[in-house]
Amino acid sequence: MGLLALAFCACSSTKKADEVVESDVPYPADEDMAYYQAQSDSGYQRFWTDIKATSSAFVNNSQYFDRGIRFEDIRIVGEGLYNGRVDINLGNGLLQLTLIRKFKAQGKNAIWQVVAAKEIRWRKSDSKSAK
């Protein structure tokens, strides 16, 4: 029985569970959205309408700021008019972001907001293939 438990622990330690990152979302915060939309509409901070730039800002202002993530590590997986998904290579895993445009009346001029972030860590056997 002890050997079986040891084998279970060894197998489970190689695969880490996905982590939902709740402390950093939504980004920008709901109470700041109107301010940033106004900044974007007036020509200041236009980057909020770019899904990749907003994802980069999220990384720089979250718990991932010191992970050495470059702009090239950010990949747009899907971008619609109001919804988008971005994957960010963390080196030892992947950060999946879900973004929306809350101010739908603004269309493509509406700013993006990160509403969900999920970190997926590579299993040890997958880490070499991810490089």
C-alpha cells in the first residue's frame, strides 16, 4: 500500500493543476473602464483598443511582471469584434487570457478588458517540446 501511495504522489507531482488567476482580473478594473475609454477616445492611450497591447499591459501590471515576458511571447489566438483570446508563453507554461469589449456601442474603437486568466503549467515531459 505504501508503494502505491508513493507511486501516486510521484505521478501527480509531474502534472500540476491549472491555476485560475483571479487577483489580477478584471483588468482594467470595472471602475476604471470609463476613464480609459475616454482616454482612448480623446487620442491618449489608444493602445487599449489593441488586444495584444492590452494583454501586454495586463502582464506588466500583474503578478507576472517579473517573469521576463516579451511582446513576442504574446500570441493572439482569436479576435472577434467583442471577444478575444490570447496565449502568453511563460517559459514553463502558458497563460490564457480571455478579453472582451464592454462598450459594444463603440465597436472596434471600444477598449479591451481582460476578464479571465488561466495559467497552464507544462508537465515535465512536455517542457522540452515547448521550447
